[in-house]
Amino acid sequence: MENKINNSNLSSPLGARGSMTHKERFLATIANQPVDRPASWLGLPVPAAVPGLLEYFKVNSIDELKIKLDDDIYPIEVPYNFPPSNHIACAFKFAKVSHDDKPDERTLTAPGFFEDIDDPTLVDTFPWPDPALYLDVEASRRLAMAANPDYVRMGVMWSAHFQDACAAFGMEKALMVMLMNPDMFTAVIDRITEFYLKANELFYEATKGYLDAVLIGNDFGSQNGLMVDPDSLRTYVFPGTKKLIDQAKRYGLKVIHHSCGSIYPIIQDLIELGVDSIHPIQALAADMDAQTLKKGFAGKTSFCGGVDAQHLLVNGKPNEITAKVHELKQLFPTGLIISPSHEAILPDIPPANVEAMFNAINS
Amino acid sequence: MNQELLEKLSECVEFGKINLASPYPPQMKGMPGADEITKEALEAGVTPGEILNEALISAMNKVGQKFSENKIFVPQMLLSAKAMSASMIHLKPFFANGSVKRKGIFIIGTVFGDLHDIGKNLFSMMVEGAGWEVIDLGIDVKIEKFVEAVQQNPNAVVGISALLTTTMVHMKPVIEAIKSAVPETKVIVGGAPLSAEFAASIGADGYGKNPQEGILWLDKISA
């Protein structure tokens, strides 16, 4: 889908526009500087949620919806021609079983190609894809150039090297291999990281001058805590994360790092790795409520998210959403890009609640 | 001697020492694991019931407790479960001939529409470690499959999991169908977006915020 955002075409009935541009507001927020109003991001509505949103807001596209809501971040998906998913998150065919091959339905736990391989020298028996064959450089440039430069143009890179390493073996096997045969785990995750570094290089070169930020990440948390102990993450996963962040920084890009779940014990690590904003602060996960994060990290980093999408946005009334946003604004006068606590807007979120969220943000 | 073997076995399971060849945990490298110690214990006359109750269940209970307190994480828990399985293999003949009894049968699956099974798999391991026979129906389990399973195992307890807000709402019709087929069936639900209130509202008998809570509930209803 080409970007067609043109701010002159539509009015924003959800409150007066602020005195800062989208980009100024975003940069001030992640630098913990004063803002005219909170920075915000709609997130990524899943296809099943789109018709309801368009109908409710009486718009023709998500681009028009974003103008109406007046959020600050414009996501640009990496154009990756690899059917059937055509999504870079599905670049590796590790699974031994057939599956739907959609970004949200990748196999993590099914047996993977490396399930029975314990010799790191055999890592290249897997047909590692060359991203240059699939990543559409011209479309990347076109998409980035078409986006309104007032927006924070964010490349949705994901580059989920840890999750892919889990899929490479089958998650349960992968996590055991990590402890029992770390050389094997490292050989695989390093090759995955190399793939993403090359893919990202192609994308960053193609979009140079037309991109402001990137979204990368892996899910490290469950509802109650980290899935993997911090030491193992530091040893086996964060070296790759560091390379991905450093690469983005070399292109002058701000880095938003995503991880679902309860990740409090590694937030300091992410800060030290160079992350500019931590997404999505899954509000109902242990220790991830805005108050706890403010106490631990206010002024040390910025966050993106905070409006609970597990209960509040799904079941709450608009006035409850409004109250939550006002609470977030009180807690974080800056340093928080207000957004749903999961980037995927699912069809069970009533559009009226999305409206209430942005009314409260922009009021 | 027998007590010492049970303690050693318990330690292997608690710390994930599967067998002699396993390099994990580093402090137990080169030492026999759950596999060898179970064999040795049986040869020494330790009863399968003692192995199950005094070593395996107690060790997995400690594992569950540490996991719920974030003192260990998924990889360590998986290795403990693997060590437990290495021991259980030697007990299978005794389960088959009825000389050792399990606490009951536990049927589990993710609700239809939901493909996320990490939580379900972890809970299954913990339930097996708590002394239950587990029938894992897998992911995206249709209502009919749950019903068929409870009809075939009318005294079983059922566990249903969901990760998404869009799929957790499918749990209610599953519970209704199960209870309609075998009314006395107890059902426990779990998954990231669930709460005790939601569980009660859909007619579930139990809710586990984490695996350990689920195990405690199972222990309570099977006591």
C-alpha cells in the first residue's frame, strides 16, 4: 500500500492541532523535553479491524484515519516479495509443519529445521535467504518518499532475531539448546542477525533522508515475567540487538524497541543498548504499569504505549479510556508516546474507544 | 540409601539434570542424571510410588514455585520437565499395570481460533510433574474435540488456554458444550488476558494466573 498522506485534504475534528510538528513532538518526547501535548501513535490495525474503523470515523483509509486522529508516527512496512505472506517477519521457512505463514501465525513452538542438529558447523545446511532477492529497494524508496515528512516516518523492521532463533529449532528445543549447547544456539541466532543486518542495510540505504525511526524487537516477556533469565538474554540475544541498534543509529534513526509482556528487569539493559523508546508497556503485565515505570525510569528513557489493550480498550467505556489517558498525561508530561499497549489493533476494540483515546490525548 | 537416591533424583529434576551426558547444569556436569538415578533407585528397591511422590512431584512443585516467583525462567523449567520425563519413562510400565496411580486425567488444549501454545505446553509439563496423566489436544481445538475427549474420559479435568482477547471469548461455548456432555466435568482456564472474574463469568470452575496457581487448584479439587 502506497502512502498518500496529505494533511491539507482533511480536517481534524478531534481537537485543535498543537504548536509542534509531529516530528518535533516525537523528538521532544523521547528526549524527555516539554511538549505541547503528548506524542501518540495509533498502532497497526489488523485487516479485520479496518472496516469497522473506517465506517465509524467515516474515512476511506487508515491514512485518512491517522490524519483525523492526528497521531505522530507513520509506519512504513518493509516491502518484501516472498509469497504467500510477503512479509519480512516470515522470511525463514524453519517450520517442519505446514502453517498459515502469516506474521501473527508464525510457528514458534513447532519443530524447526535445526531441531535435531547439534553441530554448529552445520548451520549452513539451512538455505538461508538472501534479502537482496526479496526486499524491494525501489518500493522502499517510493514508500518512504511518499510519506508526509512532517510525520515521524518509522520503518517497521521487527528484525526479531530471538524469536526467529526460537522458530529455527522449535521454541522449547531452542531454549534448552541455549543452555545445553550454547555454541549451536549462537551459530543460528548469529546467522539470523546477519540476515537482518543485510536486509536493514538495503532498506536504510534506499530510504536515506526519508526515514526518521525504526521499530525493532522481540517478545521477551510473558504476563508475569521474563521468559528467559536476564543473564541468558545478555549473553545470547543482546549482542545481536546491539548490532541492529548501532546500525540504525549510524543512519541517524531513532530506535523504538518492542517487547510484549513483563520486561522490567531488562529495561535498563535496553537503555544501555541505545534504545530511544520502549514499546508497548503492556499495562497489565507484572510491573509494567505506568506508575511503576515512572518510578523506575522517568527521565532515563521514553516509552510508547500504556493504554491497556487486554481489557480496558476492549471492554472499557469511553469515559474510562479518557480517564486512563488523563492519568498517563499526569504521570508522563513527556517521555511517553501514548498508544495502545499492543501495536496490533484487533477488531474487538470498539472504534469509540479509539476516538476517546485520541480525544483525550489531543485535548 | 534409598532416601539418598530420592534426594539425588529430586535434585536432578529441580535443577534440570537429564542424564549423565547432559552438560547442564554446569555444576552437575559428569554426574548421573534423572535417567540413571531412577534406574538405580528401582534396582535398589525404591518403589515407583516413592519415586513419583517423594522425588518427582516434590521437585516439580519446587520448580513451579520458583517459576512463579521469577527465580527461574522458561529454559530452566523446560530442562526440569525434561529431567522429569527421563525419569518417568522408567515408571511407565508401573503406570500401565496399575501398580502406581496418577492423580487423574487432565485434558488440555488452546481454544479454537488460538494458535498460541507456549503457556499451554508449560502448564501441561507442570501438570504431568504434579502426578497427572495429560492428554494434550494441541492448538485451535474445536468444541467437538473437547467434547469427544471428555466423553472418552468422563472423570477428566479440562484445561483451556487463550492468548488473545479475540479468542478468549470462544471459551464460553466450549465450557457449555463440555458441561452439557459430561456435567460434572471441572474446567480450568488460563492465558495472558484472562482474569478470575472473566473465568467465573464464562462458567469455568478454576483459573490459574500462572502454572503454580493452576497446580494448586488441581491439587485442591483432587484431594
